[in-house]
Amino acid sequence: MYNSERMMKAIGSISDDKIEKVSRALGYQRIEHRTSRAPKRMGRVLSIAAVVALILALGVTAYAIYIHWSRGMEQQLPATDTEKEMAEQSGLSDTSQIVSATANGVTISVEQTIIDRDTAHIALRIEGFTIPEGQYPDIGGWSLSFDGEHAPNMTGGFVEERDTNDKLIFTAPDGSMEFDFTAKAGGKWESFAGKQIRVVIDSLGTGDKGQYQAIVEGPWELIWTPSSNGELLTLQPDAVLGDTGIKLISAEISPISAKVTMQLPELWEGYETLEVFDLQLVGIRLKGGTTLTNIFGPPTQVGYADIDSLILEMDYSSHQILQPEQVDALVFARNFPWARTLTDSDLIIVPVV
């Protein structure tokens, strides 16, 4: 096969959305030729030079498509190129949405979503917004809903990095900023899958020490329905966790989420005073024998599912993309395990049965 034919075959596997995004960046435009018949889309009628530029811009090496990961997602869910490609193929990661809104010279667009059954990460790209030197960017009012309803647990913030002088920076080399949301379904819905997302941002400005000052007024409204990954591994081990007297009744593992349900030997009152429960899920063991610890942070939600029966539930978000079918065991540890390096003697391992 000639090189040009290979290139055309490679670009043939690239979605129209990706072609639209990158061709606009390269200066190419989708056009329509109208005749007496129905209009004909000319989106893929590009010169060989344009094809080469488009493939290079998309990062096609050996005809494999480069998978985009936003700056914020790189921090929250660092992944290998293979993991990123698998995440996009499975629907977990979605960068295909061409959704944006512009107000007063500032454009906010959807850059990426990473969504499984219980966790939704949403990365927004902000262009045309600058802040005074030494100030911190902030948002003056926002709304995030799924099919018109709010999730029980939602957070958001600007992506920040540090330069060589350990100074906080919020602006990327291309001048854009990124604002990321994270939402948890928390048992309110069976899954985030198929839900329409609506984001409204009222204004952009600066905030420091609780004082917000608007710089650019909106509003910006974004509405879209991204892809998601509904994979779920459900376990019912009914196993006692070491010498704690706590019984693990069930667990659910998704690509970026986990939930454990435990029966306690006695009433734990710390949930009312926001204490940290002593025993925590910290990782998993894979079928190949590799044990991964510290992939779950502190639980995003803790509460009694049935206080009379002492049934406690804890929800988690993962810092690593998981393949539920590859999980061989769950790994627990005690005494605030995120604050130290765990050794084998710290771990309580519950095999998947």
C-alpha cells in the first residue's frame, strides 16, 4: 500500500468531531457545495498535504491516534498512552464534544469528560480570560446538573501548577485556563450514563481570602450528553477484615470509583462529628499478582445505610483508571493510611470470590 493510501486509511478511522476540531485549528473549514440535489458534505475532502498535517496534528504515529488528556485530568488521573486509548475506546474518556459558549470575548468550552457509573470529571477550557499579576482566578456563581438534577456531592476549581520558582500558575502556555468539576452520584442515581449535563457559569474574576471580584460577566451555558463507562464489578465476600471485628458485606468497583459496605461490631459515632473512620479501602490486587495501594483517597461520602443493623457505606474516587474484571482482591489498611508509606504488614487483603 502506498504511503498516501495508508494516510487516507488512517484518517478514515478518525471521527468527524476530531477532524472538525483539528481542521479548525489548522485553518481548514468544512464547506458544503449546493446543487439542485441534496447538499454534499465535504468534511473529508482534503488535499494530501492537509491529510498529512491533520494526521500529524492528531498525533497519529504508526497510524495510532493520539489521545488527548487535559491538564487537570493529567493531575487527577495520570495514565499511560495505552490506558488513555482504552479509556476513550470504552467511553470512559470523551474529548469529542464540540460545545462552547462565548460572552464578552471569553469562550468556555468542553475539553474532556471522564465518567463512570458513580464519578464524573468534567474539564472546561477557558480562552480569552486573564487575571492581574499575583491574583487567583475564581468563578462567581456556577450550576452543574445532570438531567436537570444536582448530584449530592460536587466540587470545582481552577487547574494550577507550579513553575521553577514554586510559584502558582493557572495559565497554560497557549494562554488558556482550565476549570474542572468533579461530581459523585452517591447512590442518587444508578449511573451517570446517558445523562445530559448542563453547566452555567455566571461570571469570571479573582478571589482571595474569601473576597470575589468579577472581571468578565457571562453567563456561559454548556449543554451536552457525553459518553461514559458503566462497567461494574460487584462483590459479596461476607469476610471479616483481619482482627477488626468488621465484616465486609459487599463492594463495587468501577473504572474510577469504588464503594464498600461494612457491618460494624458496634456503633461508630464519628460520622456525626466528621471523624475519619479507622479502616479504609486503599487499593486492589490484580489477577497478575500486582498490589496497588494508595489509589483511593479519603472517602467522598460516609454514612450509615442502616444504623440499626450497623451497616456503614463508604464511597471512593480512584486516582488510577481500573479494569474491574482484572481485580483479584481488595486491599484495606488502618490508622489514616494516606499519610504514610504502607508496608505488607499494614495491609488487610480480601480476595475476590
